[in-house]
Amino acid sequence: MTDKTNIHQIQMVRRSMLRQSACGFSSLAAGAMAASALASRALTSKALAADAVGVPASEVTGAGLPAGAHFQPRAKRIIFLFMQGGVSHVDSFDYKPALAKNDGNKMPFDDAREFARTGQRGIEQRLMRSPWEFRQYGETGRYVSDLFPETAKHVDDLCFLHGMHTDGVAHGPATLFLHCGSTNFIRPSVGSWIYYGLGTENADLPGFVSISPSIGNGGPRNYGCAFLPARFQGTPIGSAGREELSIDHLGRQDASVARQQAQLQLINGLNREQIRRRGIANSEFEAVDESYDLAWRMQQVAPSVLDLSSESATTLEEYGINNPETRSYGKKCLLARRLCESGVRFVQVNYGDNSANPAWDQHSNLPKHETHAKAVDRPISALLGDLKRRGLLEDTIVWWGGEFGRTPYSQSNGTGRDHNPGGFTVWLAGGGFRPGIAYGETDEFGFASVRGKVHMHDLHATLLHQLGLHHDQLTFHHAGRDFRLTDVYGRVINDVIS
């Protein structure tokens, strides 16, 4: 009997030792990771000090600055209207009379994409005029094509960047570069960097939201936080190709509010006990714990924000929600305004789909641009007018653009245009940007940026600047070095700032 008892005790001791050792090894690894994360947080900007103690971004420091900001910002938030697939700038906002005059003529173009395909430079291509007429609008007389007649009504509020250029000749790399500042490495998205730097204005809602994101060309990486603490991940609302704008699993019908709250308290208690017993800080574990708290608070607040039925009939009509052509993007733009009003720091409003050739990618059917333009033009115009009437445009940046532009020459027997990262247009509105100006330009045909060139790194640096952040100081120490959105590049384009 004694022998059996001793054997049983030995087995129990062995099991306990193995269990505790296994936990111990993982704890050592987690502890090392946590130590690295904590050290990195000490090396970053002032935003980290605010985040470490949970200071809401709406509070101000002793110097009178918003918590996390390096200097007084001109804007508090960004709405990014992402046009997936690459809108043709020479068919929308970059008027090129020489393109019409030389329609059908062949010209040599030193195209990186053609070089990758053929190994040859300076291949002759046939120029193709725009199928749409350009007209002058506003007091500034800016030219806009017939693709965007509603947006054109706001040209005096827009700041056009006609000298844009970027990295990546295919959708995947260029889209990742637009969102993360890198074509291939896993890096935090611009929304995560901003959320990390400034926090949120509303603790009951996420600071970064992506409306109807696509699963292609980067997918979740386009709103991911990579190596930043997990709490700065973007929250998707809906998905590309899905009409409903909702947050999955936001509500529960199987339990009362009191029971859900009791469950949350129990889970939080167990999580805190695990942290206490291990004696370490684990950023991912803490982020999960915080996500439960945020999800609970969101259940009380988010449903009313997502409910567009509370808007007036006039507003719904203005955004085109009663029109089948504009209903989908109209809902997204209206929701973006409501999220901004509620304190969300970065809202991305995606226009795209999950196909291999996304939305605006017309290699062989350029007239399809008109279908997409009709879907977004009226909602975008409504959003700009709505923000301005409510006084929100003063401290909200509206950023419109895609991952690149399109070539001035034809493709596929003259029926489409190819990718063009060497020259394209984005526009900005509000947030301290100079209204009614056109900065930079492409050559006479719209192929390459030649004056006032703005690289995507420069655009990122300028956007951060308007939010009160130095792009070279907003860093995170990871894998032995400091990382930032603009890598080791980027300059603020002061000429576009009012």
C-alpha cells in the first residue's frame, strides 16, 4: 500500500513539475518579449507616455498640447476614401490637352512595368485621349472630368497633389505601400500608427476603423498593427462585396446584460490572476483583456452609431442612399461622418471588391470607370458638404486616392490603361491643407511626375504633421531597431499647408 502511495505521489509530482516547467519556459519567452516591448515604448514619442497611463487623447498636456502630439495639430482625425485598383488621373482630375491633340500617335515611354515584362526600355505606345470631357469649376477654375461632376462642386475646398509617385507596379505591393509604407515587409498600417501616436477621443469606440475592407492585395495587413501593441489593430466594419455595415458578434441575444457583465468580470478576474501569478507583463495577453472591456463598452455605444435610420430623410437623400447606384458607398460615407463625430481617430472608407482585378483596374474596359464614378461621386460630395456645414472639415482631413494612377497610352487594343506608379493624383480637404490649390504636375501626357513631386512617404509625413506628429519621431523599437511609418525617408510638403 505504501509503495503504491509513493508511486502515486511521484507521478503527481512529475506531472506538476512538467506542467509548471512548461508554463515557466513560455513565461521566460513572454517575459523577454515583454521586456523588449517595454524598452521600446520608452524610446518612442510622447504618445507612449500618454498611452502607458491610459490618458485619453482628448485631454491635454501641461504644455497645452493634445496627449501624444509633438506640437499643436491642425487636425484631429482622418477619413481616407480609398479607391482600390487605381483611378486614372488623366481621366478624372489631371487635365492633359496634349493627350487629346496627340490621340492615336505613338510615343516612346520608359515604363518600369513594360521593362519588367519585356526587358526593353522606351517602347512605343499609342496615346489615348480621355473618353470624358473636362470642365472648369469653382472660383479657382480647376479642371475636373465628367466622371466627377458632384465632387467638382467642391474644388475650391480641395488641395490637389498632381505630382504623386509611389513604389510597386502591381496592386499588391502598391496597396501595401500606400497603407504601410512597405511593399513586402509586414509593417503597421498608417491608421495603426496614428492610433498608436494619439490614442482615441472616445474610449468606448476603437480609434481606427476600416469600412468594408477587401480580403485581397494585403487584406487585413492594410488595417493591421504588425509589431505595434495589439490594441492598435484596426476594427473592420462589414467587408467588400457585403451590403451590411456591421461589427461581427457585437450583440448577444442568449444572455441578459447583467449576466454578460458578470461573465466579463469573471473573465477579467481570471486574466488578472494569470498575469499576477506569472509576474510578467504580456502585451498580447493584456490586449486581449482590453479587447473584452472595449467590446463590452462598444455594445452599449456602437449600435446607435451604426444605426443610420436616425438620420433625416434629407441627409439620406443627399448621400444617395435612396438610389441603388449610390446606396452602398453613400452608407459608408455617412457612417464615416458619424464615426468621426463620435471620436474615431482614423476612418478608412473602402471602395473595392475581392476580385483579382479590383474595382478601378480597367486594363481592357476603361468605360467601366464611369460605373464606379457614379457609385462614389455623389456620396463623396455629400460627405464634404456635410462635414463643412457641421464645422468638422476644419479639423478633419479627407484624403482621396488609390494605390497608383494609370498610363496615358492605351492597352488591350485601345480599350484600357495600364498601371502607372510614376505619376498620379490624390486630393486632400480640410485639416489645415490649402484649399483650392493644385500642387505639382505630371508631364504633358500625364505619364510621369515632373514638378512638385510627392512620394507616398512624403504624403504620409505630411498627414502625420497635420495631426501634430513628427514622422521621424513617431517610432517603435522592434527587432533591434527603431521603425516608423516613413522608414528612413519622407519630408513634409509645407507648400500645401495653409
